[in-house]
Amino acid sequence: MTMPDSAAALEPTRGERARLLAALMARFFGSGFWAPLQVLFFVRIADIPAFTVSVGLTVATVVGLVAGPYIGGLADRHGTRNVGAAVFGFAACASATLALVDSVPTFLLAITLISIGRGGQAAVSGALVAAVAGDSKLDFRARVYSMQNLVMTIGPVFGGLVLQADDRSWYMVAVAVEVAACLVACVLVASLSPRPSAVPKTEHASAGALRDRPFMVVSGLSGVLVLFDAVQTVLLPLWITERTDAPRWIVSAVFIMSSVIVVAFQRRVSAGTEDVGAGARAMRRTAPLAVVALVFFFSAAYTADFVTIALLLSGLSFLTWSEMCFAAGEYSLSYGLARDERHGQYQGAYAVGVGLGSAAAPPVVTGLCLGLGPAGWVVLGALLLGAGALVPAATRHAADAIRASSRSVDDPRGQSGRV
């Protein structure tokens, strides 16, 4: 392995941070453009049955999540820049296969490749942030999240033009935008400086992070807490239009308001959460804030006019505050509980719990709140509060496991322990 001439060569630069931020923003724009289109494309344009699309997307998502830690392991061994650029290039090729979808087999092939690319991107993006941002990685990650909310709001605006046209040629333009976004990210990541890896290239390509049970418990609890996300994206639009007398434009207003709040305040909320203990406390605050939001949303079904609007917007404020606390805690724990030389594996492994939670959230949240009535809202609140209360203890256990592992590595007599 060729080492740099000096330690200074490894120091992250402002230019590299700017290029990585631009790469991630390009990727987020492409995702935001395509996300609201994909289901309608498969069902209306490719003529795939809706049930098949639903099941296929769910299975492919799980495949991508499991692939993430293994792709992250490649980044740990062969360098985040090289593997990162390769992953974004692979994602571009995978997205291009959408143009070939005309049957169930081609649909399954395309979404599986795309999901593997997304799983890899989750792992390498986190590892790239760790490599390029240096000691300020939590602040940089918060900045990325703020900008992500802005870009992910702009993308669907253009996607709406495609939906309005509802023509295959326009959907192909959207596919081209998605491919171009991945290629831009690939080129920008490839322009970053290479950094040597502390993990031997000959090490077996396993995802040891998935076997780190204390870490995966934290990831799993995060997956329960992320149920709050479906409250805004899935439950709230249905609740507003079907159970309240609020005007329909409120649905768009709450999304815009949430994005503005995150862009304005995410970095401030994330400040001071560099320590994993502070990160766990931020994650714990996610639950009570989300529960307060649920109370406001539920109450809005029993009021009228401006009171309803005030309750919905107040609930949205608390829900967005909950989201920002979750993001701050997620950054702190996913980095602080990871082995320094294996950020690729651990970022991918953390995404497994959160990703599974995100995939399960829509049916769980709608089933509870729309299917069970008031009791369902209580159950959802209890799930959130229970998971939030367990995060600090789970974090301490994972941190103790890291210290025990470090001692076993330092002491030759302890090398039979978990590394």
C-alpha cells in the first residue's frame, strides 16, 4: 500500500468537503426527482401489477440493506474514494436499466440492482463523510442533511411535470436525470484525494458489523423510532384530507414548512452531540416530541377552521423537532459506536435497522392510526416512548463493548475475543 509523504496529505480540505457535498446533493436531487415517479412508472407505463410492484420493492429494499455493510467493507479495505466512485457509477448503470423494464423479470432485475446501489451508497456516503470531514464530521453531516431536505423538496417539483405529462418519453427523461445525477456524484467522488486504509486488503470480505450485537441493538431501536417519519409522509396527508376539515393545500404546506425548519435549524440542534452520550439523549428526545405531535394531529380531527390548521402546524413543528433530534442522534451514534477503521461496514450496518424500520413504517403507522382508531395512536406513542427510553442503556452497552474490544486487541492474550 502506498503511503502519503506526510500526514498533512491526509488532512481534509475545504475544497474536498465542497466536492463531496456537491456529489451528495446531486444524488439527492436525482432521488427526489425519481422517488414520486417510480411506482406509477412501473404500474402505468411498464404495466406491472401493483401488488407485484409493492412486494418486489420491499424485497429489493431488504436485499440492498443487507448488501450495504458488505459494500462498506470493500470501502474499508480498498479506500472510500475508489469504492465510493465505483458505487455511484454502478448506481448510474442500475438506474439505466429502468429503460428496459417491460415485464416482471426485467422489473425485478432493475429494482434489485438499484437497491444494491442504494445500499452501497448509504455505506460509502457515511464513510466518505468520516474520511473527508475529519473531526467535524457530525457538523458536516448535519449540513448535508439540511441541504438534503432542500434538494429533496426541489426534485419532486420537476417530477410533478412528468406526472402531469404521464407519457413514457417523459419518464425516460426522468430516468436520464437519475442516471446523470449518479454520474455527477461518481465524477466528484473520484476527484477526492485517496486515503490509505487501516484494514488489510486481504481480509475476508465479511460484514462483521452485522455481528456486533450491541451496535445492531442500537440500530434496531433507531428503526423503531424512525416510525415517526411515516407519520408525516404517509399518515398526515391521509389524516388531513380524510379526517379533518383543513384545506388540501395544507398537505403541501406542512412538507414545505418541515423542510424550511430543518434547513434553518438542523446544524444548531446537532451542536453538542459529538459525544455518544449526548447523541443517545438526543435520540431519546425524539420519542416525547413525536408523541406531542401525535396529540396535536389527533386533536385536529375534532376541531374546525383555523383551530384545525393551528393544531396541524403546531404538531408539524414538534414532529420536525423530533426529526432533527433523531438525525443528530443518528449521526452521533452511527459514528461514535463504529470502529474507526471500519466506518464503511458500520454505516451500512446502521442503515439496516433504520432501513427496515422505514420499510415497515407505512403499513404499521397507517394500520395503527387509521385501522385501530384512538387505541392505535396510543400504541404508536407507546412504541416510540419505549424505544426512546431504551436507547441510552443500549448505547452504554455498545460503548462498553467497543472499550472491551479495544483492550482485547491491545493485549495479545485477549486476541481470542471479539474484534
